[in-house]
Amino acid sequence: MVTEQQVWDALAEIPDPEIPVISLVDLGVIRSVDVSRDQVRVEFTPTFLGCPALEVMRDAMAERIAALGVQPDVQVISDDSWSTDRITPAGREKLRASGFAPPAPRELGGPKLVQLQSNAFRCPYCGSQDTALENIFGPTPCRSVRYCRSCRQPFEQFKTI
Amino acid sequence: MNAQALLEIADDELILGWRNSEWTGIAPLLEEDVAFSSIAQNEIGHARAWYELAARELGTTADELAFDRQPDEYRCSTLVQLRLVPDWARTIARHCVYERSDQARIEALKQSEDAEVAGLAAKIDREEAYHRMHAEMWSERLKDEPRFSAALEELEPLFDVRDEHVPEFAALWEEMTMVRRSVAGATW
């Protein structure tokens, strides 16, 4: 029989399909793992609802659990429990190291335009806070595009949700 | 929550997603090409989540609700049906009107006694905050443009109009349902 820890370890090896430097566990999308005699139930919270990576993540989890020799039961929970605050400290550091600025902590009432237009965001390459909003939207639903005036490098900023 | 009310929201988000995606490749600025494509993707994702809730009550599937109904069965607002390409002023005006009306609707849904509806509305609200910021940015930029003001005046009353389909809705429906109508039970 597999243990809960073995399941978490297996899930920690699944990369995010769009940002492969971080795993699904780093991303904080796995809400619970429940091991019974011959079945493993995983509750999974989507990040952005329109993200095409969701199906890939769900199937990858099922495949990984099946490889442990147990029946997977992956439940997608579309409630309000996922926020970018769930990304782990290790996940945030991996994002930054690969050129994605990690999300700012979510404040009460959520993000505001005036914040995005401020210089509170740090360039993941040189660390400067002299950065400007180029586009609220980016190549995937979870990212905005910013520009670092200090090292003159555009970069992707994980949206806070 | 009653399935017809869920369909109203899902249809709004699906059809607006289609209309927004019509800017992909031809928006007046590259940044807006990215923005409208991304907003379209979000709206269609939200539509799917609402259709899934409605489908469970109606004993069907989200795809069947989205693509297998007849044009006159769609309950979307007239506001989202209009084809506004290539008119940027009216597109931004619709964006502003829709996001404002949708915000009021989401706030009400977040208070729903149905925990699933309330949870989904709260999740969607986190994403919609970015659509609202984008609308706010453009509204600020265009506020002194007479064409933009005229468009706001024209479009504002349309969010609550749901009992008619504008002529150009037929062409959208034709295109959107083409694969499903050509190959029964198609999956991808």
C-alpha cells in the first residue's frame, strides 16, 4: 500500500506544463491527498479557469498515481480556495530564478490598477524596483508583462489573484 | 441556482469571449492583441465553469449546452452579441459597460446561498479584477473622446436586453458550432 507521503513526493515531480521550473506542489494547487486501501483521491484547485494547462495537470496526476499501482481519483474543485499566495516559498524562488517575477502578496480587496502602475514590482533579473507595466495581460492568463528600466529587460510578472 | 439563470451568465461569457477573440491578430496595438486574446480565453473558461454547473442540473454536458443549442435558445445579452470589429471606440465602450454590469452580478452571486455558485463567483472575481483594471485604464484614456462617449451612451442600456438576437449573431453561431454540427460527438 502506498503512503500519503509517497503520493505527495510523486506529485512534487510533476512540472507545471506552462512553467516547467515549478511543480504542481510548488504551485499550491493540490489541496488534499487521501489514501484509502486501493484508491488515492486528490483534490485539485485550478489556477485560472481558462488555462489550457489544467487538463494536462489533471491527466499527469492521474497517470503518476496510477504508476504507484493504485487507482487515481482526481477531483477538480472550482471554488475560491486557490490564490497565488498558495505558491510555496520554494516555488516563488524557482520562478524568480527563471525570469518570472513571483506574484506580490494579495492584499485585502485584491489588486488595484494604481499598484500595477506603481514601481512596487521587482525585476527578477537585476532586482531593481524601477519597473513599468507594459501590459496587464501576457502570453498566458497568469502573467502580466513589465519592463525593467534599470537593466532594460522586459519580464513576465505572475499576476496576484 | 436555477439552470436558466446559470445559462444567462455562461452565454454572456461565451459569446463575449468569441467577440473579443475577433481582435486576435488585428487589434490596433500589439499589446491589445495580447490583452483581448487573453480576456477572451478567460471569459470562455468562465463560461465553461458556469455551463458545467448548469449541465449537472439539466443532465447534459457543458459542450452540449455551449454548442448544440439552436441560435434562439441562447440567452445572452444583446450587448455581447454585437460584432464591433473594426470599431475600437465601441469595443472599449462595450468592455467598460460589460465589466461594470458583470461586477454587480458577480458581487450578488458571491452572496448566493448555493456554496458552489458563491465559490465559483469568488474565484472568477479574482480574474475579472484584471479585466476591470484594463477597462479602467482605457476608460481613463478615452474619456474625452466624443466617439467613446457616444458609444457608451449607445451600449449602456443593452446589458439587460435578452429577449432578442441581433442579425449578426447568426453568423457567430454558424462559425462557433461548425465543428460540432459537422462531426457529431466530436472531441478534441
